[in-house]
Amino acid sequence: MYRTNYEATKLAIRRALNNEPSVEELIANRHTIKHDMDDWS
């Protein structure tokens, strides 16, 4: 769990510093993005 969170945090920081993804990309893909936790019921 620690390793997963560490990698996700690094990726989030890298993307934030590069202004990625753009607002336009987020809006365009809002219906196709799936979260792994969505399958947990």
C-alpha cells in the first residue's frame, strides 16, 4: 500500500507541475475515466 501511494503521489506532483491533464482533457474524458475502487461493493 505504501509503495502504491508513493508512486501515485509522485505522478500527481509531476502532472501538477506540468499542468497535466488540462481542463479540456478532463472534461472530454469525464465519462470514460474509471477508478479501481468503483468495483468494490
